[in-house]
Amino acid sequence: MNRVAERLNIKYPFIQGPMSWLTNAEFVAAVSNAGGLGILGPNAGQTTVTSDPRETAERMRTEIKKVQQLTDKPFGVTLIGSNGPDSSVFTLSILKVVIEEHVPVALINTVGAMGDGKAGIEPDLIKPLKEHNIKMVVRSWQPSIEDAKAVEAQGADVYVATGFDEGGTLPKDVLGSFSIIPMISDAVDIPVMLAGGISDARTAKAAFALGAEGVYVGSRLIPTFENPAAQVTKDVIVHSTAEDLKLFRVNPAYYRSLPTELRKQLVKNDQTQSEAEVRQSNAALMGGTSGMRIGMLEGDFEHGYVSVGTGISVIHEIQSVKDVIDEMMVGNEFN
Ligand SMILES: Cc1cc2nc3c(=O)[nH]c(=O)nc-3n(C[C@H](O)[C@H](O)[C@H](O)COP(=O)(O)O)c2cc1C
């Protein structure tokens, strides 16, 4: 049996990557009911910002309970890593809720290797997760052989290697999906999944051929009936190709967006400002992930941005989550 499916107790080795603002209980449950693993991401089910850790955790509890009403299949919640040795108060508050609500899988985002911190998972997350038998799937914002080995030694169940093809926050090392997956999967014994550019049966097949034991998908799942993104966002994705995307620098490394008014300024800054200047000025313009909420959830292409991966060229229609997963997985050799 496929090791990812076995370890996570799911039908297909398919994980829906968490996407800030663009997940909610209905979407996540649809992925899990279709045989993959749905993951509640940052701001799951929300339309407004809170900077209170207690409120953040309680909002996540409400969303977790909704998922549990919609599916009896496994699902996960994102725990965001820090730039230092200890987890943030936000992450620890969500960890507490994950344990109390018996969530079966934690998707741990490690960021240490991206900043000044160390590779691997923040040590304060590991013991509580292990004690409560919560599976650890780890995706670093800056994947590397060193990080994968550190995460393996810490007892993680699955590692996700991310190629530069992905949507969302891009790694600082420009390694495409084709290059990163054999490099990482050859370096460790735990199963490694590929994220970045997987949008149809062909790209999924390529991932498995290159050593991936599972596929980790974000952009392809935005133009689905169940995703909370605005209709105009879904429409623009199915009518765009990778040629419509532009890359620009921002903290911590790079981002891409489809055309919007805000993107014009982000790209202009990239072309005219120094490294130090552009990282700060573009981060301020994007307002953290607020620009994603405005652009993608609200569909305001003047003040927001539309972040997707380079795999969008093969997306031609808005479909149900189940149809997307079936088309990628049925008949594909993944054992
Ligand atoms: C709009 C958008 C938002 C994202 N937000 C997050 C996030 O908040 N946390 C995270 O770990 N990954 C985030 N990601 C990355 C996805 O989880 C996943 O790794 C990525 O989408 C895979 O590449 P693909 O888009 O080519 O399928 C985001 C991706 C997109 C497209």
C-alpha cells in the first residue's frame, strides 16, 4: 500500500495544501470525503482579521467542529512555524485546540531554514503531537536536504518538498518541482510528497515517476465549486496561463500574481528598488496576507493580488473537488 495513504489513513496520497483565507469547513470536508486529506489553513472560514491569539484559536475550533459534522474522514490543521526556537503564541493556542478536538493530522509549516533559525520543527510542538498520536506532515517554506533530514530525525510521518512552481509564498532557492523531488526523496527514508505545479493527471504522474509518494495541491483546487474564493478569481484562473504571471520580490523571498492594479506597483517596485528596499515596500503594499484576502476572497483586483502557481495553464474549467481528485488519482500508478 502507498505509505502516505497508509500513514494518514486516507484513500489517495493526495493532500490539499492549506491556503490562507481560501479554506473553510465545506471545502476541507469535500477533499477528505473525496479520498484525500483536507487541511484547514490560516484564517479558515474567516472574512475578517483578528490579531488576538485566543480569538484566532476559537475561530479555528468552530471551523474544526464544522468539518467534523461534514465528514468522518481524517483532515488536518496548519501549525505555522516561527523564525526562532520557540513556537508563537498563535501556534501554541491552535495546537491546544487541535489536541482538544482530536484533529488527526497537523500540517507543520517550518520556516526556520528560511530565516536565521535552524532547520526542522520547533521542538516544543513535537512532544504534545506525539503524545496525542497526531500525525505530523511537514512542509518547509525553504525545503532542503538538511531540513528533510532534521524533520525525519524528529519523527515526522511525511515530508513535503516544494518546487518553485508553487503558488503562495515562494522559496528563496529557485529549484523547480522536477529538480527538488528526486533530490529530497533520495535523501530521506520517510515518504516525500511533491508540492508545486501539480494540476492534472499528467503532472501527478510525473511527480510519482520522480520519487514522490504523494501529491500536495493548492492552485488547482481554487477553481472548484466548494472553494471560498470569489467567482471572478476562479474565472480568471481558468482563463489564464503561466505566461500571465509575474514574479516580484517581497519578504521573505518572492511572490507571483496574475494581473491586478496592485501587481503593477509590486512589479514596478521590484524593477526600480534595491533588494532591501523592495522587500520592505512590497511587504507593506501587500499587507501580509490581507492582499490575498482582498484579491482572491473578495475578488477586488484593484487593491489585492491573485497568487497561484505556474501549473495553472492546464486548468480549463471550474469543477467539483471530487472530479479534480478523481481525474488526478484514478488510474494513476501511485503504489
Ligand atoms: C493562494 C494561496 C495561498 C497559500 N497560502 C498558504 C498558507 O497560508 N500556508 C501554507 O503553508 N501554504 C500556503 N500556500 C501553499 C499551498 O499550501 C501549496 O503548497 C501550494 O499551493 C502548492 O503548489 P500549487 O499551487 O502549484 O499546487 C498557498 C498557496 C496559494 C495558491
